[in-house]
Amino acid sequence: MNRLRAVQNKGWQIEPKILYQIEDRLARITLNDPDQRNALTYAMVGELIAALRQVEADDAVRVVLLAAAGKNFSAGGNLREFAAEIDERAFRHWQSGALWEELFSLPPQMTKPVVAAVQGYALAGGTGLTALCDLAVAADDAQFGMTEIKIGLFPLIVLPALRRAVGDKKALELSLTGAIFDAQEALRIGLVNQVVPAAELEESALTLARDLAEKSREALHLGKRLFWDTAGMTYAQALAYGRSLRVNYMLSEDLREGVSAFMEKRKPNW
């Protein structure tokens, strides 16, 4: 049965900025402020963190789909909110709250793959969210760009995720120029994995997420852990680490079921 609920926490806005729906093994998290082009306010970021943590704690969920209501994925940070805090109060917020740092730390630590469905504007923090997700499907009308530099800001928190997604030179170029680029360019540089017609975005992203959800939960978790944990290792270190994980996985029930299903020419029951 589908469950649709707003993620709300004491001290945040009463109106839900994040919707959270579970269908079978898939959790769908939706940015829900389309009138503001899903600008990333502190309230929305806080609710998004809560939703991601809720997903990670739910053993029934294997894959997360991050989508957005309306015509745009996210136009980045809310400038009105940001402008109101360019003072000592903003300094205290960043020193103590660290919401953005927490958000950009979460998906790499999660055991469940996160797939983004991106349409319209995905600028600044919106591009960062795309880079942060493990996989991304973009509509052909999607527009990306690290536009912070245009208001005198550098993407300090977003850059590490972007760098991992597109590489050193390209990440620095995008951050320094603030250039806006289309979905095909995002595909070319590795920011997204697929580009589809806008009318097919939802179904294409759901198809990818559902396909992942049919895979072994243990294999998904282990594979994601290996990918992120080896990011800073040498080649030799990564090989050794992979071998150490393989030893334990050879004893897993999922692997035994997968091999048995293959030999018996049936669908695995994971």
C-alpha cells in the first residue's frame, strides 16, 4: 500500500516542503515548493535530511528516487533567505547548524542508491543535488549551472560532490564561470546518466529506480559502500579492500539465492 506523508519536524515550517512516498521497495522523495522553483530554504533542506534518514532506517526500502514538483527541479538556495542572513546571525547559523554539510554528507553514507529525476532549472544547489545523487535521469529541457559565482559566492559545500561527478577541471570551470548548460552537455560530462524527453522523465526515472529495487539488497549496499569508500584509495588499496568485502559476501544468503535461481532458470527471491 502506498503511504504519502509530509516529513515535519519541530521548528520547521508547518507547510510540507518535502513529500515522502513508499511503493513496494522504492521510496520517492519530492521537493515540494514549485511556486518558488523548489528553492532550497533551510526548512526544505532540514526536511530533506529527515526524509533521507527515514529512508535509510526503513529496511523495506532498497532504492530512493529524488524528484521535484512542478516545472523545475531546484533553482538553488533561496536568495531572499540568504540575503537576510548576510551578517553575524548567518555566521552563527553556518557554524552551528551546518545543514548543508549534513545534507551533502548523507547520500554517500547511505546504503541505498539515490536516483535523481531532473527537469527544468537545476541551478547552483540544484546542480549540486544532481551531482550528489548516485544516478540521475534528466529531461531534455533541464538546465544546469553552478551560478553562485554570479552573486559573488563560491559553491564551497557543493564543489566536492560536483568534482566527484565530473572531474577536477570541469568542476572548477563550472564553478568559476557560472555557465548554464543543457541536459546533453550534462550527459556528456557525466553529471547525469540519461537524457529523455520531458514527457517521459517520470516513467524513465521510475523504470531505472524499480530496476535497481529488484536487485539484491545486500549487493546494492555492498556495491555502493565499495564505490564510495574506495574514492580516495590507490588502485592497490581499492583492490585489497574489494577482496576483503568479497570474502564476507561469499557467505551471504542473497548470493546463494542468486546462484540457485540462475541454475534453476527462475527469478531470484530476494
